[in-house]
Amino acid sequence: MLAEVGPPDVPTVVLHGHIDVVPAHSGQFEPRVEDDRLIGRGAYDMKGALAAMLSVVAEMRNQDEIRVRLGIVADEENEDTDDKGSDYIVDSGFIGDFAITGEPTDLHIGVEAKGVCAVRLEVVGRAAHGSTPWLGDNAVLKAIHIFRSIESLPFTRQSSEMFDRPSINLGRIWGGDALNKVPDRCVIDVDIRYLPGQDLETVLKQVGEVPDCRILSTFTRPPASVDRNSVFVQSLGMAATSLGTHEPMSVGRDGSSDAVSFLRVGVPAVEYGPLGEGHHGPEEWVSISSLATYRSVLERFMRELPGRLKETRDPVS
């Protein structure tokens, strides 16, 4: 879904987000309010931010100093590397001078995000009767050992200014076709979030060299990184500070970022979202009061940006 307000020949900011969510139990789709918390699947990741963005776009209709574009996709959480909605709208020309994607950041400005290297691995064992497991080679147990080996590879011990280490998760496992049989094949999905500055090919090479398994397929998404001294990033930070939020220090996000869709074509982009907790977990919530703050910060940023850009073009001598 795409929308925009403001004339075409002025500075342009893209507000971006997604409406899809990860799977959840049925009760998690029934929203409820407890004090300042709006609880429910997608409240924090990231429909709360989108609601605020919609309000900002409406507020910016009757001005002519900035163009505001809103792009909403429905496939950020899926695992398909082809035909991603964010890539599609960018490649279709839905870009600007700066982009903000409303992922959860607790009112910090996310200037870096880890990349994704999801790997599907096949592990082969040897079948035997379930009553004599010592005569077989259990592929499921081997797969667990292989996952532990991946957790100890050299790339996993690296760190950076914003990240202590890469993230590694065993997301899925399939193995065995009969209760009374030692499984001779197992497939696992390992979700690796590697750091900005790390080389994807090096990560894949190290995983591929782990004994007793082979890579069946991969899903990758590059890390995100933007200059924190950019006039856009600094202006967003000043808008947040002027409204009394905590110091909006630049942070790194452990999750991958659709900001890379904009960064890959040269558009500076950050993640910036409201306060909350528990995205992808059983008790996801967003702070209701922070949504009001978030909306106010975005609107102030939009209204002050043209002047700040003019100051950078015409510095006082």
C-alpha cells in the first residue's frame, strides 16, 4: 500500500513498515490493554508504529515544504528472497532523500542491523531398529551436535562496536519417519544473524566445512549500516531530544532490516520505532504513551527538516 502527500519538488522522506506478523497462538491475536501496554501479536512489531505513521501522513497533508511517502508491505517476515515487497516498491521508484522503517527500537535510532544467513542443512545417519539404536547412527542427534559446532565456529566469536556477537538459532528440525526406527536423515534450519563488516561468503564457507552435513539452501539478507552523522539522522535525533525522550542514542538491531532495500540504492535509512517488548514472543506489547511520543517526534522531524537541510546548504560564515 502506497500513499504520499506534499509536492514532488521538495525534500522527500519515506515512512516504511510491514503489516505481516509471525505465527502465534489464537489468544495472541486478541488485543488487550493493561495500564500503558497494548498487548497482542504485531502491536510492537510493528502495527503500533504504522498507526502513528498514518497519523503523521494525515497531519502533513496541508503543507508544501516536504513530501512524505508511506509504503506498507505484507511480506517482511517471510523467508522468500525473491520479489520482496520492500525491494519491489524501491525498484518501482518509491524512494526519497531519507527513509524511516518503524521496526521496534524503543525510541532509539537504529543505524545498524545484522544481516541474515539462514541455512538449511541435511544430516545423514544410518538406520537401525529402534530397539537396537547402538547399531545405527541417529541423524537427529548428529544434527544437534552439528548445530553446537556451528555455534563455535570462528565467525561466532567476532564482535563490533554495536554488537557483542552474531546471533545463531536452531529454528526448525525435521527427522525420522517411524517411531521404531533410528532416523537416517535429518534436516535443520539454522538462523544466523551476522554482523556488519563480516563477510557472508566466509560465514557460509565455515558452515559448509562442518563435517557430516551439507547445505541444501540458503536465505540471505545483507546487514544495514548508515552514517550516524547524516543530517537526516542528526535531525531525527534532535527532534526526539527536543520532545523530552531519553537520549536517542544510535543503536544496532539484532534483527535484520528492510532498510537495506533503500540503502542498496543509495537512500540513507534507519529503523526507529516506539517502546515495547516481546516481539515474536508470547506477550508482545507496545507502550501506548510512547506511540503518542513517537508520532510527535516524526511530525516535528518532518516540519523541521527543510530548515535543517537549508542550513547545511547555506552554512553561516
